[in-house]
Amino acid sequence: MEEVAQTWKRLAGDEAAEHSWPRRLSRQRLVVEVENSGWMHALRMRKAQLQEGLIELMGAGRVKELSFRIGERRDA
């Protein structure tokens, strides 16, 4: 997941990456947890762009879908 986390930070940007984190990549679907509903809304507005970037950088064989949910950072 380290590669996914680095790619996410690159695509989302430093500020968004501080408030969101990739949680699980399964069946070509990346689940990103966000700090609160405000960040969920902001990232959902950029979903198409972020998803395209993930496919471009990681390949369609690894990531085809992107979803968000509210969660808590476990490594903080």
C-alpha cells in the first residue's frame, strides 16, 4: 500500500492527503477514507480526475474504481 499512498499524495495534493488516506485496494477498487464530510465532498468533486490519474500512474489492471468513506487515520 506504500506505492498507493505515495501515488494518492501526488494526485490529491499535500493538503488533501493530510485529511484522506488510501485504506484498501481490492478487486481494482481503491477505498479512500476521509477525515470528515467536508473532505469527502471536496474529493468527490474531483473523483473523475483522481480516478483517471490513478489509472494513468498505476495502470488499469490495478485500479479501475475509486470510492470514499469517512474513517479515522490509524497511523496518526
